[in-house]
Amino acid sequence: MKKALLLAAALAVTTSASAAGKLEIFSWWSGDEGPALEALIKLYKQKYPSVTVDNATVSGGAGTNAKAVLKTRMLGGTPPDSFQAHAGQELIGTWVVAGRMEDLSSLFKSEGWDKVFPKDLVKLISQGGKPWSVPVNVHRSNVMWYNPAKLKAWGVTAPKTWPEFLKTCSTLKAKGVAAPLVVGENWTQQHLWESVMIGTLGSANWENLWAGKLKFTDPKVVAGFTTFGKVMDCANKDASGLSWQQASDRIIDGTSAFNVMGDWAAGYFTTTKKLAPNTGFGWAPAPGTTKTFVMLADSFGLPKGAKDRAEALNWLKVLGSKAGQDAFNPLKGSIAARTDSDLSKYNTYSKSAAADWKSNKIVGSMVHGAVAPESFTSAFGAIIDQFVASKNSAAAAAAAQQLAVRAGISK
Ligand code: GAL
């Protein structure tokens, strides 16, 4: 009897502890980027109804603002319970090497995740044979978006190479399209640079660049910068004031013909703008990158010292689950990181991305943290700004090489 009472008391403590439970999730998915995360939180709340979720967001595409706030909090000893980071060098090279994250090996084991996430993705989130975050998705960075009706009216098609793009650009200019290409603020220009570079160098050389086997000062890379400069000559002049969503809007309203952006743009077109794939918006691999899938993944980790550790672990379980990934990704424009997701829940765009993810050559994105550490990515923006102003390819390549040496990428 006494034992039963003790057990009841213990249970009451557990329940009241979780009744008072809290969970703070930190990300940059606010506003138009919010619905997918909200769907995931809804699922979490169904499982853990008594936990109060603080959906802490710092807006700004690609996490440019959020990462700065995160840094202050991590260094100040007040980490969020779980935060968004990119799978790969961004998290590994920053918070994992600094010893600020918890090893998630036992979670991966209990959830059987070694078997449901692709091996290469597990490798990307691991260091020293241990996983340090849970990937919720796979995004594709090298996509060129357009408005099918507009391209038809202009009599052009999506170009397959960058030289062909430059020709199409001239054709469109002659037809009165002032800015055939739309770009936005600095990180979206870095995003474009990545696609131009891969489309010019090829995927093997791109890998060599991040493995320290190809120098930024190599003539091939210098030529890539020159092509990027010509491509930028085709773009709008008010880029620095535009968010990625505002740039996407210019495709839909027909101000510009093309935009190179990650497939969160598909999420924006379908979830926010309610447009249908193939009619409301069209897509093609960025020029020169057919059969290459430039990947990135949003991943959540558990910082050491998280105030609500048990709740954070449950959050990670939900976002790594099949139900979690299939609630999140159809709204986000990404595909599930898991290999067992239910494709019938995804639209035509995502189905095509899922097919390419299986059959294409996979390389990692720099600007979204897969192949380069944060120390490189955060400083590369200034090189791009300077290049766009000067168009001096040799100077930009030399500055990038110096940065690669400082970031430990190259010798
Ligand atoms: C990426 C992120 C995506 C999306 C995008 C725009 O870095 O991985 O999920 O949020 O930025 O903000």
C-alpha cells in the first residue's frame, strides 16, 4: 500500500513537472516562413499538451540575423532549448568544436535514425563518429524559378548553361525587360554566386574547392567570378533592399524573368501565394547544374545547459519522426530528410526534387552552411559586395583565398 502511494506521489510529481513544462525553439522561420514550423509545433503539442512552447524567431532570410543573436545567447550562457542550424560545417565548425552541444548518439539509437536517414546526411551532421543534430529536411539550393505564362509571352525558355543565360538576358532586354534576373539582399547574391560557380566549374571542382584541393585563385575560379559579374549585370539595381520573398514576387508579377533561389521559394509560392506548380510557377536546375543537386538541411540540436532538456529531447523526437517530417516539409518546399516519407503528401515540385535527390550528384551548399564553416560564410558577404561594385575577379578570388586559409579550408 505504502509502495503504491509512493508511486502515485512520484507520478503526480512527474505530471505536475510536465504540466509546468516549457520549451523554447529558436529559428528564423517567422512570417511567410512560419507555417511549416507551426505545423510541427502543433504535432508536438498534440503529444505534449501541457508544455508551453515559446516559438522564438529572429526574422531574416538564411538566418543572417538569427545566427548573430544565437551567438550572443550561446556565449552568454543562456542557450535556447533547441535551435535551427544548417547540417554540416556551420554547426560542427562552430558549436560542436567549441564543446557546446550534446552528443545525440543515444537518441539516434533509441529512435532508429541511423537506418532512416541517408548515410551521407548522417555523416554531414556527425563529428568523431557521433551525431550532433537532427535534420528535419533537405532543401535544394540550385533552382531557377520562373513564371511559365510570362516566359511563353516573351518567347524564351529556361536557359541550360550560363552562356545561354546571358544570351537570353540580351533577348529579354531587347524586349524591354529591364532586369531579366532578380536578386535580393547580400546573402541571395552569395546564393546566386554558388550556382554560377558550380555551373561554371562543375561539381567535382566545387568539392575540391572546399576540400582545399582547388585554390580560389585558380583561373577556373577567377573565370567563375567573371561569369558571375556578367550575370549580375543582368539583374535589378535595387537588390540590396529586397528580401528573398520580395525577389520571388517579381517573378510572379512578371517584372523579372528568372530568380535563382532555394526551394523554400516553392514553399512560398504554394503555401503563402497558393500557386500551383507548373502553372503558377515553373522551375529548372540553375544553368549548368543539370543532374547536380546542391543540398542543405535544416537541423536542430541540443545545446549543453538547455533549461528544458527533457522537453527539447521530445521536440527532437517529433521533428525526426516520419509524421513530423511529413507535416513540415510539404508546407516548407523541402523534402523529408528521412528516406521513408510518404510522397503522396507532396506536390509535383517536391516529387521532382525527391526524384533528383535520389538520382543526381549531391554536393553541399556554402552559403547555407553545408560545406564551409560559419567563419568563412559570414565574411564572404563582404567579398561579394566588393566584387559586385568593382567586378574585379582577380581581387575577389585573392580575397576569397585568404579567407579560406583563415577559415582552415585551404593552405
Ligand atoms: C535557409 C534555410 C531555409 C530557409 C532559407 C530562407 O538558410 O535553410 O530553411 O529558411 O534560409 O530563409
